[in-house]
Amino acid sequence: MTDQEQEINGRTVVDATLQADTKEIDEVVVTAYGTSTKGTYTGSAATVNTETLKKRQVSNVSNALAGEMAGVQILNSNGQPGVGASVRIRGVGSINAGMAPLYVVDGVPFDGDLSSINTNDIENITVLKDAASTSLYGARGANGIVMITTKSGSKGGDANINFTARWGVNSRQVENYKVLTSPVEVYEKEYAALYNAYKEMGYDDADANYYANVGDSYGEMGLCGGANVFGAYADIFTVPDGELLIGADGKINPKATLGYSDGYNYYTPDNWSDETFKSQQRQSYDLTISGGNERGNYYFSAGYLKDGGVIEDSELTRFSSRFKGEFQAKSWLKIGGNVSYNKTKNRYPGEQTTTNSSGNAFFIANYIAPIYPLYVRDADGNILVENGHTIYDYGDGSYSALNRNFMSIANPIGDLKYNHTEYNKDAFSGAASADITPIKGLTLTARYGINVENERYNDLGNAYIGQSASYEGTASQRSNRRYGLDQQYIIDYNFNIAEVNDIDITAGYDGYQYKYNRLAGYGTHLYNPESFYLSNATMDYSITGYQNTYTTKGFFGRVNYGYNSKYLFNASVRRDASSRFSEDNRWGTFYALSAAWLISNEDFLSASWIDLLKFKASFGEQGNDDFETNGEPNYYTYADQYSITGAEGSYADGILTYKGNPDLTWETSITYNVGFDFALFHSKLNGSIEYFGRKSKDMLYNKPVSGSVGYSSVPMNVGSMTNTGIEIDLNGNVLNFGRSFRWDLNANATFIKNKINELHPDLNGEFVDGSRIYTEGESMYRLYLVRYAGVDKETGDALYYAEDEEGNEITTNEYTRASNYRKATGNLLPKVYGGFGTKFEFFGFDLSASFSYQLGGKILDSGYQSLMHAGDSYSAGYNWHEDIRKAWTPENPNTDVPKLNYNDIYANSNSDRWIISSNYLALNNITFGYTIPSNLTEKLYISNARLFFVADNLALWSKREGLDPRQSFTSATTARYTAIRTISGGISITF
């Protein structure tokens, strides 16, 4: 901050607002095993500070990074409170290996749940992006490193006490697609599908109309009675005796009334969406006490968070605490400690991201046609209640005659009401360090870090209604324990020769041990239907348990050299070992080189408007051992893995479930980076422009093999992939009149390309995995799909491209024929992504907004695809998107939507018809605050008081309403827990 002088003139309180210094080259950058300054750092890094973080209302800090830094992309496919985002730094480096970055908290690798870290405790987050920045952390940093630095106390005077409280409400950010809401329209559309089917079968108009209403004698379906396409006895309209529900004109009988009684039950549709999604409260309270003097500092915090979801039984409750301190015990000895304990309870109903699951409330509510009752009613229309429990209609005929075709035996609202799922977690994280300085410039450091998480999972399947009721209730319990220990021993020696040669030499050892233990059990037929404890179950016991272990060791060295504050060089090397590989292939050696030229310090560059101009370049290699099987870490890739079965005291031979490879070794990531850092016009404009490349060779890869050998794949090192791109990061001060008015802008953009260079020789340059295709010379983000050719204007059939016997391209309405002529789509990866924001300060008020975006990509909209069926036998009961109104009819032949036809099961099959732009703009945050003048608060001993209003995840604009392209690079749907919008207000008081 700049110095400021004011005359006292007898005043006891001075109101002063300091301004940021125009020089930013000395800004501290957190690096591997140390710190640097922005001016002298030779690697590539980006930082988010506490001012940005405190605006965000997130229960998992990874969600606060969206749009904030160039080169960092956030994907989020689960909006459950506490669930983190997938962070991708400069693209992806592998097909099968893990892609997540390493998280490091206060210098210690962190393997726990990020939701256990209170965002209010974080001072800043630095993302290290190139090998020069990440290589010293070894294998686990191959996908980049997220360095989290927690707050510390500061020197001077009394302790600072801060209390911050927020109160708000959570709601859905992304609403459903534009679907049909009228039962009348749904019945008329399904009638059209039935009518067209009967016409194709040779019936005349009158018979097609009749049988489409009531079904024919051969069991073909109709709209009413037992032969009902929506389910047996799924009548919701009362029609006068002797009359049909749908007339010859395709419109509903004007005499029909909504609601139907069979003498036992009354059937009328409910609004499943309104009943499923409820806004819930979010509240948080944080207390911090910090201070320090010349010999030490301390920081203490305690926090409480209650973050409600948007469906019942979905909520995160967290109690957090942290103590951090440093003490200069002797002139040559400094000790430090950092301890946190967090207790969380996450009410987290399962299956909310599993498409087509009967327990997925988002899938059912968003896709069910608006014709089904959610509740069971008696003949008079009253909702049934038995023994104090509301009876929900599961569509299985158990409480009413209804057997619906759409997800029979499913009612997530009833499940959420009477089932119960929770995760209780105790998370302890501790670090201790000692720095010894025997001589000037030489520091010996020992640092120990430990992370322990004990998690208890409890699940109760209710004994009253639904699937679990058929087992008289189910109980599941699981205990997970994660333990991570990191040891670091570091020698650092920095000195100067002849005043122009600055040398910093670092060497050290880093050892990490990880253990994961699980014990789980399951039982049915509960004695007490309200208890999930296993001792309460009387039948179908099953128990499982196992342990995973993982160890890494690394010896590293680094040399930093600077000449005359102009020319900077860095060289580092690390010898790494991983327990994931066999003993013969366990060790790997990796290195990094980087240099920078501070052009602004040269005598020939005397321009006063240039504060900082630095050219930098880096090159390095890094190992990656993060092999995954079916999306889960595999810690024993070198060994064959078996499952053991047996009964009554004997066991059968082990069944081979995974074929190991003792020759498997490190995937190597080669990165390079070239760019400029700059600060201009007294730092009114600063930023960076960088070109980067990342080539992964010897990729960890599951090579497909014939299933006849007993397994489907073998892990191998094969092939290579390259990501290249350009990053632009800009920050500008547009206007600055001190406290009166200040206006700042920021923006970043990342342009990126991905290419597969090489696959296994056996694959002949190409590999098809379901709807994914991997081809040498192309992006890994392509789909392999049937190509849609539009609609036959004469018949209304969907047309697809195929191939005739001579190899000529033709169109056909036979999807099975076209499926043999699939083609690769173009690259789905967005061409550019990033974020931008602005901030105003005026007379104590502050207003800021931040956005994120992506452009130039494509995505498969599988949610829209499910809602554009033809009313066929497999999709009856699914709702329709409003675009179904564009379906082909003889009067509407010029359309790309096929005709409705009950017998057409391929109208919405997988094809490039469902590919759509993945462009989006998201309004991530708006914050408005007012800082009360100190002359109004001083009598209450309050040094600072601020009132604020915050809106998080406020809006998303995409190509189609309901589409959220932030879910993945390939496909998106609303059949999963969607993002949450939070709007709240609060107060922050400092004493």
C-alpha cells in the first residue's frame, strides 16, 4: 500500500483508506517449497486472493475458481452441497489416467475432502501450471497444483476480532427444458403417435381413431382402459359413456373432464417438479481472532455452515475450526503449527446423478409426463395417510390400480421423505514445521503434515412404501478412514556474490503415505423401521471390507540464479518412486528448466510508463502415476487382482477381475511455456500473455482385448497426446479517485487445442469405445455417431445417412442399417474459455460482478434427446420438449422433427442430430456492500463494519434453455443434481 500522511489536529480517531501501491512486481507468489515474487518468478502461476474468495458462497472451494484464472477450467456435474468441481488445468493429459490437480494446503499435500476447508480461512489460492512450477512435487502434480494458503496473524497492537454472518436461500440455477405442461396436449400428442401407427398398419381413419383411443383386440395399445400406453388403468380423464377421449380431429373431447375415479381411487395429475424442488436456507457464521508481534503470530477461527440443497434430505452442515501460529523461539529457530478440525454431516441422497435411476428425483421430475399422480388418493380425492405416513403413488399397483409405464415402482419424493442417507465425517488436518538458520542464508526445514478423515455412511431404506418396503426395510452402514502422512526435509541456501549474483539452492526429501480402509455391511427386514443400524436387520446380511495403500518418495533439488536483477534462471530435478508400479519400474527421474528476462530493468528501456516487462520461458518433464479403472484409482496396476468367493467355511478359487502389467511405468508429461508478464501506466494495466504446450507420452492406457481371455483390457504405456494453447490475463484500473470512486476491470481467455499423436500399434491409428472415437491426429473429444439426414417430406420418417452395396452414400429410414455407417463428429472441445469481471468502489459502497464463458465448442444434449421421442412404446410416459409441436404432419412437411409414431423406436436414437453449441455465459457472482464510516462505529469499539448482499450462480445463458454445458466436454442432461443459486445478505464486523 502507498504511504499516507494526515494531520491529527487533536483527533483520537483517524479515518484513512490506503491505496494499492502502483508497483506490483513484489507481489508474493506461493511456489513449491517456498515463495517467490511476481517480478522474479520464472514459471507460470495465477492467484485468487481473499477479496475474491470472500464474495463466493461455496461449501467447496473448487467451485470458487470458475472464470477466475486463465488456463483453469471448471466442470461441475453435481450440485449437491459440498460436492466439488472437476478442475482442469491447461486441458487434459491422458485418456485413462487421472486428470485432477494436486491440492497443497500450507505446503502440505492435501488428500482430504475440500468441503472440509472453510473458505473464510483461505488467504489466497495459487494455481501452478507448468513444469517449472510443479515439478518439485513430483508425480501427483502432473495435472497442475492448486496451492491453498490459509490466513495468518499479523504484527501489531491488540488482536483483530472479526465476525461475519450470512443468511440466504438456495434455489435451482438451471431450470428444466421447456416441456409440455398440459395433460391435454400430452394425450393429444400420444394419440397422434398411436393414430399414425394404426394407419401404417392398414386401418382406415375411423378404426385408427377408435383403436388409438381404446386399443384393438390384438392387444395393441390405446389411450384408455387396461390397454393404456401410459400404464394399466392410467386414466385421468372422465369421459361420458359411449364417447371417445380423442375425436376424429385429434383433439380431446370437450366433454371430458380432468380427474377420474374407479370407485376405489381418484386419479389426477400432480406437478412433480413443484413437489420435488424446494428452496432451502443457507446460513453461515464465522469468527476469527488473529494477531502477533515481532516474535510470532497466531490465527484462530471457528465457523458454522448450514447449506441446504434443492430437494428434501439434501443438506450440508459443517462445524469448522483452525488454529495456526508461528513463533521465533530463538534467533536461529522458528517453529510453526497449523491444526484444523472439521465435523460435517452431509445429507446426501444417492442416485441423483445416475440417469434413468428410479431414485433420481431430478430425472423423474424433469422427464415425467404431466399426467401422473404423485400421491395415492381415495375415491373422494383425499390423499391417503396410513399410520401418519403420506402414501405416495409408485405406479406399481400396490396402493392403487395404476401401473404406469414410466419408471414403475419409482417415486423419489416418497423415497426422499422416508428413506434417509447421511455421511458423517470428522476431518483432522495438522502440520508442524521447524526452521533452523545456523548461518545467514542457510535454512534447514522439517515439515510434517497429516490428514485424517473418518467417515460414517448410513442409509435407511424405508419399510413403508417403495422398493425397500418389499424387503421390510433395508439398512446399510459403511465406515471409511483416510489417512495421509507427508514428511518433508528441506535445505535452502541463498546468498549473493559481488552484489549482482543472487543464488538460491534447495534440496530435499518428500515422502508420502496414504491408507484407505473400508468396512461396510448391509441387511434387510428391519425390526425397527426407523433405524439404519445393522443390528436392527434380521435377514440378508452381507459384509465387506478392504484396505488400499499408496506410497511415494522423492528426492529433489533446485537452483535459482539471478544476475543483476535482470536475468533469472531456474533448474530443478526430482527422483520419484511410486508404489503403483512394480519394483523394477518404480523410479523415474524428471526435470524442469526455466528462465526469465526482466526487460524493464534494462537501461535501454527507460519508458516511465512501463513498470514491469518480463519475458519468461520454461521446459520440463513430469511423471504421472494416477491410473484409474472404471473411474476409480487403482493402486496395484502391476498385479493381477482377484475376487474371492465361498460359503460355509470354504472358499472357491479367486476370480480374475483385473489383469495387471508388471511392465507398466510412468506416464510422462512434457510441458513448455513462453510468455510475457507486464505492468503498465503505474500498474493501471497489468497481466500476462503465454503460449503453452503439454505433451503426454507413454500414456497410462487400458488397451482393449478380446473378452474370451477372461478380462476386457490390459493396462499399458502407449501413445501420446498434446495440448497447446494461448492464455491472456488482463487486469486494469479504469478510474481511481481514491475513496470517492474507483473502477477496475479484469478478463482472461484461454485458447486451447487437443490432439492424439499416437495410439497402440495394434489399433491401427484408431479406437472406438461406444460413442467415443480416438484417432491419431485428432482431438480426443470427438463422438462416433450416426449422421442425421433430416425428415422424409413424403412420409415423415427420420432419415439417416448409410452406405449401399457399392459403397455409395445414401439416406435411409432404417436406423440399424445407418448404425453401420457411423462417422466421427468434429472436435467438441471449446476453442476458448475464460472469465471477466468488474468492481466499483464509491463513497464506502462497493459493487462487483464476475462472469465465466466458453465459445466454439459442441456438446451432445442427451437431455433434449430424451424429450424428443416419437411417442413410441419405449418412451410412453416420458414428457416432450415443446419442439415436438414442430413434428411432421401432412400439413407441416418442411421440418426436421419426424412424425409421431408409436411403432418408431428409433426416432430419437443416438445421432449427430443432438449435437449443439456448448457456448455459454454464466453470471457467477454479484456482490454489493457498504462499509459504515468509522466515525459512526468507533464508540462501539468497532474498527470496521460492512453490510453486504451477495448473489452466487445467478444466471446461465446457453444455446438451449435447460442445457448446462458446464457438466462435461461431451454430453449434458438435466437428469442429475443441477447447479444451485444462492442469494443472501450479511454483515461483517471487526473489533
